[in-house]
Amino acid sequence: MTDCLFCKIIAGEIPAKIVYEDSQVIAFNDIRPKAPTHILLIPRKHIEKLSDLNADDAALSSHLMLTVGKIAEMAGINENGFRVVVNNGPFSGQEVYHLHFHLLGGKQMSWNPA
Ligand code: 5GP
Ligand code: ZN
């Protein structure tokens, strides 16, 4: 998707502070951090939102979930805990339509939307 912001980050066309990458996913710092640590974990494959994942994406979905803990450990937020947020569609306020997991940590969360 040439007009997708996160695909451009994957392609190196837009700079980002990458904190982890492998053949299937990359993770980078959010440009407007909402917490001391705010990392976005995304699949290299352009998938617009969580609810668009299908059976063909089973291995990728698993890999994304398994990578959350690895990145949290690397970022030093695993011991105290952190929040994972996935916005999905208009009512959630999703701004970038390339699936991403927000990893938010480094402070006590004061609001629990769930
Ligand atoms: P959403 O609201 O779609 O769940 O989250 C999109 C996130 O992308 C926001 O937290 C926003 O700060 C972040 N973001 C938007 N543009 C850029 C950018 O150019 N670079 C980086 N690193 N993050 C961005
Ligand atoms: Zn994309």
C-alpha cells in the first residue's frame, strides 16, 4: 500500500526509531508518546485492522502475540507491567489503517477503558 504511513516506515521511506524487527514484524517508537515507553508493533504485511485478520494469518497472528512479551522485556517494561491497545475501526479512534499494537509502559495507568 503505497499511501500507507506504516508501509512507508517499513520501506524506510519515513524515518522511525525501530526497536525490533524480524522477517514478519517491526516495532518502533510512537511519534507522539502517550507514556514514557510507547512502542508500535506492526506486521510487515499490510492488514488494515485486527478484525481483518483471517485464517491465512494464523501464524502471523501468533507471531505478533509472542513478540509483545519479547519487546516488553527488551524495553524494560515487562516487570512493572504495561498496557497493550489495539484500536479497531472508526469508533475506536483508529487513525492509521495498518494493524498495530500499542505497547504503553513506564508509568502507572490511571484510566482503564476495559
Ligand atoms: P491509532 O490511533 O491508529 O491506534 O494509532 C496511530 C498511532 O500512530 C498514534 O499513536 C500516532 O501518534 C502514531 N503515529 C502517527 N504518525 C506517525 C509517524 O509518522 N511515525 C510514528 N512513529 N508514529 C506515528
Ligand atoms: Zn500499510
